[in-house]
Amino acid sequence: MKFSQERVAALSALLVDKLTASGMIEPVGDRKALVLSLERVVTEELSVEDRLNVQAKALMRKYEAEIAKGRLDEQELFTRIKKQLAKEQGVIL
């Protein structure tokens, strides 16, 4: 995940405050529970990309020889594999 859990918590609280202040949402329960729910959702969404990265790196192992010989660009291959995995899994990056 690109953000620390503390950063996700702070951003979640800020988002709840801004949406409430602007009238875009009207919390019906405890503000803290709403913030915690938002933190959980944001963390889950951020971890989706982490899982894609792990899967892409695993798939790249079969191309190690071609990468070492300079026949394939490692970053370009990683990007292509990751995009394909995202498409197959219905993930929007």
C-alpha cells in the first residue's frame, strides 16, 4: 500500500468532515464508525493494486532469461502484465 494506515485514517476523517460540512452526506450514526468504515474500504481498495503487483511479478519470472539478455524491457513487461491482470479481474487502476 502506498499510504500508511495513519495516513489512510487521517484522509478518511478529513473526507467525512468535508462531505458532512458540504451537505453531501448526512451521517445517521456515529461519526467514528463512519470514519472506520471508510478506512476499511480505502485500505481494501489500495491493497488491490498491491495484489496485482505481486501477481504480475510472479508471472514475470518466466521471462527472466529474456529480460537478462535485454530482449524484454522489465518495466514495460511489468506494466503490460499488470494492465492485463487488471482487465481480467475487472480492476480499475
